[in-house]
Amino acid sequence: KKELYVSLFQTAVLLLFNSVDIGCCLSSSEISERTGLTQNDLNTTLLSLSMGKVKVLLRQAASTPSSSSSSTEEADKQAKPTTATKEISKDDKFSFNKDFTYKLVRIKITSIQLKETVEEQQKTTDGVFQDRQYQAFFN
């Protein structure tokens, strides 16, 4: 028996797996529809549950169909393994990790911090500057 300490979004996603059979998969788009999370929040949540230190969910990356078996080897050489990337496709499938084990009873699953884009960094910097612009210090 384990105690998971998770965020609200992580809880919403994990509760979806209570209503499906063990071993059954839910796609990223199905999870998005059922939880109502934005794509950015959903990606962060799914990454933290499936690719963090504690893997409660198993991720099956969406496969691209190939036209012939001879080109499969070439496609495998050129394709990047999507299970190692931090990009989640709408067709990626997730299932509960029925073989989950962890040495501790209480497990805290932290959210993965995604890198900010240049625009987001500039917006944050401008906001901090605006907040600090009119501060006065009195003794």
C-alpha cells in the first residue's frame, strides 16, 4: 500500500484510471476531454506521471505507419524515440503501471518544470520590472 502526494491535475488524471480496466489505455486526447485540462497543463501532468523519477503511468508513443517492411529499417534509423522526448502527441496512449514498485510508502510526485520560451521570459522580466518600478523604501 502506497500514499501518493500529487497535485490537483495529477489527481484528476490518476482518477480516470479507476474507471478503466487494468491494462487498458487512454489516449492523451481522451484524457484531455475527460479532465478539461489545457494542452500545456496536460502535457506537464502526463510527463510528471510517466517520465519522472516515479513512473505511475506507462506511456506508449504513437507509432507512425510505414508503407513497406523494407523501409521500416530506414524509418527506425531516422525516427527519434518519442518515449524519451518531452513532447506528448494527442495519439500517445497511457496506462496504469500495474507493476509499479517503490521502496517508500509515502511518495511525492513533483511536477516537471518546462522551459520557458523567449517570449515568456521577456514577459516575466517586464512584469517584474513593472512591479518594482514604483516601490519606495521608508525607514
